[in-house]
Amino acid sequence: MSGEQLTREIGRSGVKASAVGLGTWAIGGWMWGGTDEAESIAAIQTSLDAGVTLIDTAPAYGLGRSEEIVGKALAGRRDKAVIATKCGLVWHTQKGNHFFEQDGKPVHRHLGRDSIVHEVEESLRRLGTDHIDLYITHWQDPTTPIEETVAALEELKQAGKIRAIGASNVNRSELEQYIETGSLDAIQERFSMIDRQIEADLLPLTIANGVSTLSYSSLALGLLSGAIGHERVFSGDDQRKDNPRFSVANRRRAKDFAEAIRPVAERHGASIAQTVIAWTLAQPGVTFALCGARNPAQALDNARAGTLRLSTADLAAIDTAISAQLATMDG
């Protein structure tokens, strides 16, 4: 490992951040079996200490819980972090489209101007800051024109409340509309060794237009970390409990894959998870890799991936293992 944390720019915004980012969905507790606040704060602070500056959160992660924990962790250290948070999943209004229920509250997809203005103030309060570095539309709202949404985001940018504009969970048509506005700096999409759809439909557009891509679920909810055995039991509201992706057969395939790439990892003194993250960051068009952590050990392991540089031969060996072990994974 080089010892230097890889950093990249978010689109053409001038905002630079570590290529490895800390994703805080699990820290919010929802769909992850609860949260331990002290451990979560320690994980965030460990990430910062290890050179990870990009901290990604969202109001929907525990109905504000994740943002509140991030705010506590960054108290007195705000200048060390590049905060990405989101808008568009709301429970203060029933405008837009109903999406899901969380803690008995209906959550809607809504990206109208008034809603965005309300949301940003709530996020700033929970985060304990006066600006958000990257503000992302979380899920798209078919009831609101993208032009209206972007106009509201531009107002916030002009007011100094946000520094860069992003969109998440977009299809090709929506991405084209965002790009047409000339305001889009980044997209955030699911991408991993076993979720590569965006290589065909989205990444060619982002590459051509200077738009950054933040991958989420870079470790496929932990399946590719090398740490989840076939005997693991998921409980409570953990989303992996009934997810066919986490079948015993798939976990065995993931374990076989980990063993296949272990020689690459060991040559670099790296873990399997670090090697997977480094591979992700080496893919064309993937600018940042968001990786969840719920304790300092996980956070430190992920952070070290930002110092790992894989050779062309390493990448070829990993691609061979993907084809042999992961291509048949179902779910």
C-alpha cells in the first residue's frame, strides 16, 4: 500500500474528497438491526483519523438518526469532513408518491421546491453545520419536473447552503435530463462486482460529461467482504435476512471468490474487503466507493483501501475470479 489516501474531485465542483467514503445507512439502524451510537461515533471519527473525508448520510437512514449521529461525531471537526446527504424521501408531507413505511410513518418521494427548502434546513440542524458539501436527490420523484428540482438546488447553492449537486437512483432518461441542466456534479448508484448494470447505461454518460459516480453497496451489503460465512444468521429488521442474494449457496460462492483473490490481497498486505474496494475504484467512471462501517475496526479496514493501488495484472486476476466465482451468483 502506498500510504497516501486517494482523493478525487466531485464533478467540476472544486470539492475534493477521499475516494473511499464512509456510508452511514447502517449507522442509522433502520434495516440493519439497530445501532450503537457510541460505536457509530467512534467509527466516523476513526474514518476521519485514517484520512477518509467523505461521509455519506441521508435523512431516511433512521428518520434523521444517521444525520444526528454524524453531526455529533463531527462536532469540532467539521472542517475535516466532506458531507454528502440527501433530499427527496420525506415524512413531513404526503405530496409525491408513497414509497414505504418507517417506524409507522409513511415516507414519500417528493422533490418539489418547498419540500427541498424544508429538508435542507432540517439536515443542516441535525448535522450541526451551515453547509452541505454534496446534496443528492435520494430517489427520483415522477410528480415533479427535474428542472424544478434542479432550480431549487441551484438556489441553495447560490445561498451557500450546498456546494455541489447530485442525483441518486436515476435511469438513463433522468440522468440525461439532469445533465441537460448543466448543474449535475455527481450521481450515486448501486455498483459492485455483482451489480454492474450502470456500466452499460449510465457510466458512458457520466464519463462523457465530467460527472462523478459514487458507488453504494460497494461490498454488496458485506457479501463481498470475505467476512460473512454460510453459518451467519441475520435477525430483526436486518434487510439481509430474507434477501436471496444472501443464500447459503451465494455465501459459499463469495467465500470461494475471496479465496481466489487472496493471493492478490496478500501481495499487498491487504484484506479481501480492501482489495474489493480498490478494484471498485479502478473501474472506469467510478470516482468514489461508499463503504459502510458500524465500528472502528470496520472503518479502519475500509479506509486503508484508499491507500491500495492494484496493478494491471492484479485487476486481471480479480476479473478472472469474478467470472469464475461470481458470474453464477443468483438473486
